Amino acid sequence: MMRAYSRNRKTISPPSIPSPESISPFHQHKSPTIEDDANEKPYFCSLMGPPLHADVILEYCGPRSELWESAGAGALDGDNRDPEPRECQDAPHQSQEQCRELEGPIDDSEDEDSENTLQEKQSTRNAGGYQRPPTAEQVKSAFEDLVKILRPPRKSPRQRYKDPHIDKRTESRLLAMKSHCAIYLDSMHQNPDPSMQYGLWSEASRAAAIGSSWTYAGKNRAKKPGAKKAKQIRKWVRDFIGDREELPGFDWSTTGRSLIDDEDIAQEIHTHLQSLGPYFSASDLRDFVGRPEMLARLQRTKTISLTTAQRWMSKMGYRWTVNPKGQYVDGHERKDVTTYRQDIFLPAMKALEGRMRRYGKEDEDLGTPEDQSSRRVVVWYHDESIFYAHDRRRTRWVHKSETAKPYQKGEGVSLMVADFVSADYGWLRSPDSRESARVLFRPGKNREGYFDNKDIREQASNAIKILKEYYPDEDHVLVFDNATTHQKRADDALSATQMTKGPSAKFGVEVNDVAEDGKKRFREDGKVLKKKIHMGNGWFQRLGSDERVEQCLYFPDDPDHPHTGQFKGITNILRERGLHTEAELRFRCGAKMGDCPPHDTGCCQRRVLYSQPDFVNVPSLLETECAEKGIQVLFLPKFHCELNFIEQCWGAAKRAYRLMPASSSEADLEKNVAQALATVDVVQMRRFATRSLRFMDAYRKGLTGTQAAWAAKRYRGHRVIPASILQELLKANIK
């Protein structure tokens, strides 16, 4: 039988395997990938743990006839040749064999320790000395205790081993220590001569490192364990021999912790980034960490990488995204806007909320607060939105191999959608979805024109028809935004803005000249032909009486009258109403109504007439037509899109639309828009409606737009804001 030799021709023939009581099944395994004569391989190869591939055995152990020769040449750990012992360095005339006979079993892999005491160890480390390995009795005792820790004693062989309650990481380390002890004891048994035991302690740890690394790092089979792993195993065994309570545990509380997890450091970095303004990048964080004072504080020699800076920013809550948009602030807190919101719109909605359905957190119907015998109110919100053919999602995960691709210029063809929505039924349509109030419009000068007041009134008329036919047992309210298209009044509606002071034959309301078929007339230069008509009659109440008197703003068509058929003028109109003192005021404060003092309604003749009830309460055409059909109309305050929850429905639909296949075809555009709108279900709509009610309640409590947005986000899911919101705003310094 062939024999294998280690360095210095030490014989390492495989002995018989110890009994199962002394060596665990982990070490009893023999690799099935070695040929039948595997009993000639060194015994430590059968103790390294789970199966090893034959190529790995040959790579680390070498051919059977030259196992330890190749290991001495550096197969185990690169260049692992033994340095000369300290005594050989001091006495070069002595041979290495004589030095080894003097030293006995010496650990040649650690160029650090040579004495047993800590002080002498420290001194010999600097001098390049060596540390003797533990005795065979110490290693054997440690091996037996490791077996008991990994496999606690059991009362009967038929019983299963008890759970040692050790985490996987610690168990892997204990198995490596156990393998090291077994291999070392076996090598000592095969080489009883002390002169032949040189380097066995180190070689045993390297063999154990191979087995433990192969067991633990199974995902990376090409990785070779180096001397660092073996050195760590030797340290664990020495510590365990010195103190049986010293187990190579693992501190899971520090796993994955980073410097940015320190709240003080994170706050300092956050303060620095905020001082740079809204536009900063990860490179700014990297440069900040690279400052000398930060490097000293973080105990680093150089700054972090750009990738680490990006990861830190993510941990601190920053996201690389488009600038988040909030509600509009242009005129949001303007005096006339807030007056309309607080005095007209919010009281009107408060009167309706008592008969509106309420929905809980799980979107269940909670009924109405008032008596169930009263008719329920369903509020329908109206709005328009435009979808573009080339509107697609801009941000996504892009692979580094992707290159730039040509794309179509511009937004492409557009399609405008006008619809109604409610928290009770969703989009306004019949129960069978055959009839709908939705209008698809192709805006543009060369297409279908623009959605004007006439189209709004036609859509409202169709919506009322559906509501009357399919939902007759409820009262319905239509809510529109405060756009001029919706607020359009009759052509002859009262207005004091352009009136003259005295009689005028030229004053009138300028309107488009329309033919009998309803089409506009045009001049030779292509402009629309205009004509002037008389303004409608006004009304007033006599002083001390509730009688309403109708007033014509033009003189009668009497040939004997000096101003026959002419406009009376503001002065004469005020005198006919009994406002003689006001008729003596100056005509106007400036060319525009905005030139008058904000809160003074009696500064001039024009402002006095402008503030009269018949001039103030002029209904729009939309209000007039809906009122004739028994439907109430409300207009939202200007710049308050947060009160119209259909805006969020458009947003949800466009998110779905941007994920659909791109196409420039108008047919595909219409189909994709319909599919995107269908993705917004009534459950989402009810949550959006709850948010708008939350904003309304915040405004009733006197909050500004910024404060209302903060409160609505803080009390997400609530219909109302708590009464303590003012104290919370003060504490959070929200103005």
C-alpha cells in the first residue's frame, strides 16, 4: 500500500476511525467521490465534514503519493512554507532538524507567540517568536466538551439528541473547532515522535478551515479558504481550552448596522443637506463625509463611495424622484376666495352632509346621520381632464446594457374626458352601464374646437336625465369648479363694470352675431362679427317695503324723450332706486373694479351699484337650467382642487394609462383611456371623497391651505379633524 508523506517525510498513514462516541457523524463522513482505494488518503480528509468534490480534494491534498509534499509547496494557503524557528535564526550553524528536535511540537504558522504569559507573548510577537500548541490532553478534553455541547447527552440511545439551542452561525463555528481537534489528535496519533509533530497544529486548522468553509459557504464553491480562517479557528480553540464558557458566539444585534444608523450622525448629515437647498445629490453627502472633522468622528481614513452615499440617503428617507406637487397656492388665500369658501360653499356642503352617506375605514356604508325617513343626498363632482397619446411613465429600472431609443416628439394627439363621479355610485351611468354622462372630446382648433359652456350644459342635461330615470328616490347635487366656462351668464346679464355715468346711446352688451342655424357670422378679415344688445332688467326693493320692483335700464322709446331708447347711466339708475346720496358720489375709483378699496362698498357710484342684490346674485346659465329641472348646483371655491376628489380619480386613471402600450392611433387612445378609467373602482373613490371631506372640516376650523394639507395627511382616513388640531399645529410650528 502506498504511503503519504508530509513535510520532512512524516508518515501519515490512515489509522482506524475512532468509535462513534468520540467522533460525531459530521466527522465520520467519507467522500463518495473518491475511488475505492480512498482508505489511503490522509485521515483528516474524512473528518472535514460534508461531501467534498474530488477536484477539491486533489487541489488541497494533492495526489495520494505526494499529499503533504504539495501541501508544503503551498497548495493549502498560497505560499505556506515554514519560516525558520527563532533559535535557527539566532544560530544559523544548526540545521532545521536539530532545531525541531530542540523545540519539539511547535506551531509554525503563527509568527506571533512563543511564551505562555501575556507579557512574554506580547514581547515575542514583536520579536517574531512562536507559540506552542496545546497538549494532546487539553485538545482531547476540549473535543469531548464540544461533542457534549453540540450533542447534549441523552437518557437512552433510542431518544433523539436534545436541541442545543445554538444559532446556526455559532454551531458552524463549533463544528469547525471540533473538526480541528479531531484532525489534530489523529495526526498526533499517527506521529508519536515529537520531532515529527512540527506544523501539525497549523495543518489541522487549515484542513478544518476547508471543511467548515465548504459547509458554510456553499453558494461560493470556487472560493478557497485562506490562512485567516484557519487562524481564527485556532484562536477559538485556544480560548475554549482556557475557558469553557468562551464560545465563538455571534452578535446579531450589530449585524447589518451602518454608521448612518447613529441618529446623531444622521441628523448632522441631514442638517447639512438641508442647508444646501432643495437640489442636492449623493456626491454632496460624500464630500461632507470626506471633511477632516467628519473622518475623525467616523474613525475613517477616507470618505465613503458614491454608492454608499446613495444607500445612506435612502436610509435617511430620501428618494430620487420628481418634485412632489401639492395644491395650488395662486390665490388660494385671496380674500374674495376665502370669503366665498367660508361663507357660501362650506355652509352649503354642511347642510347637505347630514343627508349624505358615510363610509367607514373598511368602506362599509354607515348610513346617514339624520333620520332615515328623509331623502338621501348624492353629490356628484364634475371635472375635465386631458389624456395624451405619448404620455407614458418616465421613471423605471433601466439595465446598464440598454441604449437610447428614438421617441416621438411632442405629447401626441389628445383626448379630453368630462365626467361626473360620486362616492355612492362611482362614475355617473345607468346601473347596466349602457347610458353614461361621460363625454369624450377631441380638443383643438382643427379638430372639434373647445369644450364651451354650451357643451357643459348639454352634458349636465344628459346627466340629469339619467339621474331622474334611474335614481329617482334620491336628491342630487351637481358640483362644478369655478371656471369661467361654467360660470357663464346670459348675454344680457346685469353687470356694472362697463356702465357709463350718464345717458349713452352707444352702451350695450357686445355678443357674437349668430345666423338662424346657430353658426357664427364672420367678417371679411376672418374675425367673428359682433353686435350689441340691451342689458336685461334689474330689480330693487323700495325702502321700508318688501315689494320687488322691476327696473328697466333704458329710457322708453318715446320720440318726445330727449334720450329715447338710450342707456340711463349709473347716476339715474341709483336715483330711481332712492339712493340719492350715493348718486352724488364720484363715478368710479379707477378704470378697474380692483382699484376700489377692498372692504368699502360705498366708495363710488359704480361700486354701490355693483354691490346691489340684483347685480350680485345673477345666476349662471348652468344654474338656471338645472334649477328648472329641480337639481341644485354648487361651485367650488377657486384654486381649491383638493375639495374635488375627482382630481384624484384622474390621477389614479393616468397612472394606469401610462403603463399601457404606447400608440399614436386615436382609436387606441380612446380604448386605453376607457380601460384606464375603469381601473378606478368605487372603493378608491370613497377614500378620495373622505379626504376631500377632511379638508372641508379643516377649513371650517379656520386652518389655512398649508395647515389643512398637514392636518389631512396626519389624520389620514378620518372624515373630520380633531378639535385639538390648533395646538398640534402650534407644536409642529406649521403656519
